[in-house]
Amino acid sequence: MHQYILKRLLLIIPTLIGIMTLNFFIVQVAPGGPVEQAIAKYQGIDSEATSRVTSSTSSEIKQGSNSGSQYRGAQGVDPEYIARLEKLYGFDKPLVERYFSMLWRYINFDFGDSFYRDKSVIDLIYEKMPVSISLGLWTTLLAYLISIPLGIKKATAHGTKFDVWTSTIVTIGYAIPAFIFAIILVVLFAGGSYVSWFPLRGLTSDNFDQLSLFGQIKDYFWHLVLPILASVLASFATLTMLTKNSFLDEINKQYVITARAKGCSKNRVLYGHIFRNAMLLVLAGLPAALIGIFFTGSMLIEVIFSLDGLGLLSFESVITRDYPVIFGSLYIFTLVGLVLKLISDVTYTLIDPRITFEGQ
């Protein structure tokens, strides 16, 4: 097992480099980079350009003949101004040199500063992490607490009215996207058209620091009720059906029939024999589910409930071509994801010692 873990850890290096290389060259050659956005801004075209270039530089843009620049929309712009922009964003160096410079800095966990936010990438991720951790942790925990008992009950009551009705509800929940649930909850409970029981903005209230410890805990969960509920409603369906099918698959196996023949009680058979084997697939997928909710599943929820987390940060960085944030967050998320995937595989062996990765 130790040999397998070491091999997987070593494979993380080429996998991470491959992912970073592919994304680097795709994003770098895509139109609409930071230099082009800055040029468009000062030509009065794009209102979302960089904030690090001050308004005083706009006077340096001179109307004239075609400058022959490689950037789209650069006709008539002073070449010296474009050169200053290239130096500001690091585009004065060849593409290959920028690539190897990025790899070397990332090996040393130096992700640089954001083009537009005047903060380091690490500080930005650290600043947004509480929102994503809150959404991911509580959503995953509640989804498992709901799905596992419900899936077990559906398996033991397979074919009954309870199974049929809950399957209908689960199917509807699976078919409706999380952001639709979020909008419905806002309309119903956050002052949309009916009651205003829950807040619609932020992770905490403005007077959070002035509250007592109990008041802070209450305020924190009060803000999280609706976004977590929207996420759970959209995420527990697959897990419920996976749990049910895992138990149904185990119920008809020979060791279960033998246990029943020996006179074991129903609960003894269910939780003493079936549970461990049936839950193997479900529990082993917990790390992967957690990382998925952290970094991919909360962007629209964050937008709807005005929660400034990692999902929204990544989306905005792609739109504005904030390369340090794009590649820095991609590097960190990929590294964490690969490590959690390894943890997921190791979890299989902890739950069921019969599974071994020796020799692989």
C-alpha cells in the first residue's frame, strides 16, 4: 500500500504539469487578454478593463495610422503605450519564457498578484475561502445525512408506495438545477414576493463583530440557510439513488441469505453485514464530492445570494483574463483535487480491507 501511495504521489507531478501546460497555452492565445482589454477601455469600448492602469495614461493614447500591433483593436494607439501595457502584464517576454517562469514560481508556491485587485493570489483565495468552505462543508454533510438514511429506507421498502413517492421527489430534485431552487427560495423566503425571513446578501451581518458568541453562530447559520438548502436539494438525489442501489445489490448476495438463515435479526443483517459493503462506494466518494462542491458547484449560488467565494472569483477571473488568479487557483484546486482523489482510493481500503492496491 505504501508503494502505491508513493507512486500516486509521484504521478501527481506530471499530471499537474500537463494540466497547467494545456490551460496555459489555450488561455494565452485566446483573444481578449488584459492588454486588449486595457486598449479597449481607453478607446471607450470596454468598461471592464484593468483598474491598475490609471486614468492619467489615457492621455498617452494618440489617434493615428495603423500601429501594426498584434492586438485586436490597437489601430491608432501609440506603440509606446502598448509596450508599457505589455511590460505591466508581463507580455514583453516570449510565450515559452513566460511558461517556464510560471512553472518555476508555482513550484515554489509563488502565484504573484492579481492584475486588477491589487492583492496577491494567495490572499484572494484565503479571503474567499470561508464562503466556499461554508457552502461545501455543510452542503456535503447535510446531503450525506439525508441521502444515506433515505437510500437505506428506499432499499428496504423497494417497490412500496414510499419508494415510488420518494423516487418521484428525488427525480424532480435531480431535474431542477440548483440555481432554480435558489431563485424559488429567494422569491418565497427572502423578500422576493412573500415573506422576508432570511437575508439575501453576505455570509454575516454588518454588526457581526458586535454580537455575542451565540449571536455570531446564529447569524452565521441564518445567512447560510437558503444557499445550503438550495445546494442540498439539487445534490442529494444522485447520492440517494446510489445508496439505494448499493444496498439492493448487497441484499440479494449469498452472505446475506446465509446470515438470515442463521436467525440474525433484520437490523443485524442490515447494519452488521450489508451496511459496510454497501457503503463502500458511497463513503469512498466523499472526498471527491467535497472538492466538487467547493470549487465547481457554488458559483451560481454565490451570485444569487451575493456570496463572494471561490466560484465567483474564478468566474470573474476568466471573464477579465486575470491570468495570475486563473492559473494560481487552477494550480491549487488541481493539486488539492489530485490529493483528495488519492485519499478517496485509500478510503476504499480502510472501509473494506479486502480491497488492495498492491502491485498497481
